[in-house]
Amino acid sequence: MISNKLLSLPLLLSLPVASLAQSLSQILGSTDSVSSLAAVLQGYPDITQSLSDARNITILAPSNEAFSALMNASSGMDMDNSTITALLTYHVLEGVYRSDAFRDTPQFLPTMLDDPRYGNFSNGGKQVVEAININRNPTLFSGAKMNSSVSTADVTFDGGVIHVIDTVLTLPMNVSTTAIAANLTAAAGALTAADLVDTVDTAQSITIFVPNNEAFQAIGNLLPTLSNEALMDILTYHVVGSVEFSSDLSDDQELTTLQGGQLTIRIEDGSVFVNGAQVILADVITTNGVVHVIDGVLNPNNTDDEPNTDAGETQSPAFESATRVSEVPFTSGVPTPTGTSMVTPSSSSTSTPNENAASSLKGNVVTGAVIGAAMVFAFAIVV
């Protein structure tokens, strides 16, 4: 059981037990650590009223320090009201999730964000955040795998519970923007070359297994001779027509791709594989589903490719006669992300299957460029 940190210890200790469940306005108005959030909400009375009337919700309230960090990283961005509304509602979970409901394996919790620009799903579902315990601390991952830790947990109000978080959540981005921000520039360039950017950005409810740059380099000698049809065949073989988070994946599971072929999920020694490629970064939430980064390009003509888990052995590419090239393919004209990519070259091989896909991300850094949509809060406070 995680020890709760009280949001305002002197205030709460002075209240009788029966009065602890205050209204949302009372909590926000009397608690200095979330005064920035209270200031933002004053400019959006409709949202404030909806939250005050709501029941059975969890509010992820950015601390004043979280807002200050955004303001220090940006001079402010002129976002429209609909974007501000989307970001505010993304911080509200449907359901009450106290700190002891966070597990060591990821859960994907629905939010109140139902703007189709940020949650394009075939079943009309709402956008999610990932919730997990890391070192016994409740942690959230939002768009672009942005990490937010709970700094003060389980503040009860009459509509549910509030967790104060140390970083403003990031709105999910579309697949192509996410790929560039994650330094998956070869994949982003390949989608452009195959004229598939609009397809993957506007498709509803999809999972994409995206090869990293090194994976494309490993078959680099073959790529210049591919026809556009062959390239489209390979890329659509990486796309599944349903949302499959790491918690949905199981050993020997088969998934049907948009290309029409089958992918086989294997879980060995705590690592997750798709055919023979390993998942090295899981559960990157996008506007229309989820991205899992893999270390190999999948071959629709080699569906029997299996992982090589022998110690010291390097996984061979799924394509015969493939040789590595020094330059990253498909990157001409593709924007270069600034700062440190969220994609790291290594992953934990000792975690449990569902744990591995998320816990290997703990040390990853997301750049200021990735946080762009969240900068709206800094603007809202300034004005």
C-alpha cells in the first residue's frame, strides 16, 4: 500500500473527518499547490461547472511547479479554446482510481477527452492515459510517452479523488508527427514515399509496430530497388486494425494486418516479440491508437520469422540478402527532432511480459518539441 501524501496537511488536519470530502471548488480554492490550475479553470466556467457536477471521476491536477516548468520551456503558444478544453478534459479520468489501484503492470484508463482530433476511434471511445506503478510511485504516461508522477495522492472531494502530478499531460499526436518526435525518421520518410501518411494518420483504432531507424539501416541495400507497391505491402504489414496495448498482447497471439497477413506475438524471457522483431518501446499513445517500436522491419513474405534469443547472438533481418547501410534510409526532407529521442536502444529483458513493454521506458526523455500541445497551459496562465 502506497503511503498517501496529503495535499494540504494543516488544512486537512483541521477539518472534522465527516468534512474531508469537500467540493472541488473548495479544494482548489484553499490549496496553494494547485492555484495555477484553479486560475486556468476560472477562465473556463463551463468546464469548471461540469467537473463540479461530475461524480466518480479522478482529476490529475498539475502542480504549480508543473505549470512553471512549461512556462520556463516556452514563451507561450496561442492555442484556441477547443485545444485548451481538450487538454483540460484529458486530465480527468472516468472512474475513481486511488493510488492503491495503480499496479506494477500498465492499465489504460479512459479520460473525458472525446475530441476526435485527439481520439479517433471506430467505437467512439475516449482517449486514454497509461497508469502504472514505478518504484511504488503512481505514474502516468500520456501522449508521446510523456511521464507524469503523482506527487500528492488521494485528495478526496465529493466527486471522486484528485492526484497532484508533477508534469502537465501531453495531448496525443497523430502517427506521422509522433514518429518524427520519436526520431523514427526512417519510418516517417517511408510513409511519405509510399503515400501512406494520410492513411495512417486518419485511420481509426489501429496499432502500428514501427521499426526504428537501425532496423531500416539493417536492410538498407534492398530498399532502393523496392517498387512503390512492394513498399506499401511491407508498411501495411506493420499495421493492425485494432488497438492492442501491451496489456492486450499474449504469447502465440495472432494479429491480422491491413496488408492481409498475420503477425505472431511471442513472449520469451519477459521480452515481447512480433514475428522475429523485439518490442523496444511500447504503448506510445497516438490520436488513433497506439505505436509499439520494434527493432526489425517485418517481412510479409516471411511470416515464419522467429526471435533468436540465444545469448550473444544478433537477430538476423527478416529479409534474405539484406546488408546494413551507414545512412538512415528515407530521411531526405524529413524534419530532424531536437533534443533526446524518447526511443532508447535497449530494453529490459528481465521484466514480466506486460511489465517489459512499459517499464523499459522509465529512463526515456521526451523533448520540449514533443510537449508542444501541452504548452497551451502556459499560455492560459500568462493571459
